[in-house]
Amino acid sequence: MSMSQPGTDRLAPPQSAATAVADRDTGLVYQRCRWCGSVAFRKLLCPVCSSSELEDALSTGEGVVIRSAVVHRYTRIARNESLVRFPEGFMYRCRVVGAAPHLIWVGARVRPVAGTGLEAGELVVELCDSVRTADWH
């Protein structure tokens, strides 16, 4: 009879949700509820019906910025934090890289940065399109 290790129980998130970002070819791993079909990202329970029956699904990984902000919190260097909507229906707060923080626009297409995980608690994405500098005079 084996004893379970402290801190390991059935309520821990699936391993694939904790390391949700893979390379560009695989996209993001998100969860879909088996009961109601709702989608979620990095959740223990379904946000709609509170079911714990979440199964992993693969996203295309490309999303669209729906809100963008420049933040200076906890660091001297400005960075961009944006709310990104993914085509499967979930939204998530992401850090956008690949351009100056103030040049990220609403409607920009983004994709996950290859080789980054969620160890720091944030999802890092990069711009798919080039920066539109003609609007900034």
C-alpha cells in the first residue's frame, strides 16, 4: 500500500494546464467541460456549472487583443498587459511582446511565444502582424 505524498491530491490542476504553452505548431491547451461544453483556461472547476469534469483540448493559439494597457507595476520598465480573446471562446490576460508597450492596439492578432510556460503565472504572446507606426505621429 503506497502512501500519497503531501500536497498531491485529486484537486491539483492537470499537468497540461499548468504548462499550457507549447511550441507554435501545437498551440494552447485549454479545458472544455464534459457536462455543459463551456471552455475555460487554467481552471479547476467549470466557470458555468462548477463541474470538475474538465477535459483538455487543443487551441489554435492565435488570439485577438480586446483590451490593452501599459503597466509599470513592480518594475521600472513598462510592459504591456492585454486581454486576449481566443477563437475557442475563452479570454485571458497576457503579456504582449514584440513591440513597444504603447504600440499594441485593440484588434491585433497575437500568438503564444514558443518555449514559454506559465511558471511565472502569466501567458506571454507576441504580435502576428507588424506594428502600425503610421498612426503614431
